[in-house]
Amino acid sequence: MAAPRGKYFIQDKLKTPAAHHTSYQQLWETKWKKPCEMGVYPFMFASIKDFEPIVESIIKKGLKEPYDWDEYAQMYFPKAEELVGRAEEAEKASEKEKAEELYLRASAVYRISRFPAPRSEKQRHAWEEGKKAARKGLA
């Protein structure tokens, strides 16, 4: 809708980047932290305690747009791999529910590493690994 003098209401705001586009820290604080705490999209099956160290290391590294998507994805892999390893150990110990939970948490970490869609080789790897973890967690 146009405002007086022929300008659109949103026109001037288009030149100002939204806070979540200025840094990963702002993305986390303004858009992702609360959904992660709640376990809602896109953080289904997630645990905030899995993401806090990842977020801390990404912020410390100073990643921001435009991201190197391979570097970005790689920041998540150690935690996802740790969770898969713990799930495999739980499986070996016949702790089915614990293993399922850990696989699903790993799938959430892989999901965010390539969210919303894979744009690089490592993000495509995350897509494949996330599917494997989710299948095992949902079995």
C-alpha cells in the first residue's frame, strides 16, 4: 500500500538489513534460540544443550553472511557425530529409548547445519547423515 507522496510503507525499510542478517549471534538470539528451547520447527527433536556449544564456537569464529556454507556446516559436525556415537553405544547396551533420542538429536543438529536446504558439498553430506540418524531414531 502506498503512503502519502507516493512511497510504499516498506520502501525505506528495505535498505536496512534485518537484525538476524547482521551476524550469526543475532540470528541465534532473534530467531533461533527460542524455537530451539521449545523444540519446534526447525528444531524438532533438538536439545538446547547440544546447540549452545555450537553457537558459542560459531560466534567466536565470527561467521556471518555471506557464509562459506561448507565451513558453516562443518561447525555442527563434531556435535552431531558425538551424538551418533553415543546413540550407537546406547544401542549396544540395549538402551533403545536412549539411542532413539540421541539419533533424533543428531538429526536435528545435522538439519540446522544445512538449513533450510543444502547449498554446498558438506551441507549435502549433512542432509544424508541427518536422514540416516532420523531413520534410526524413528525406527
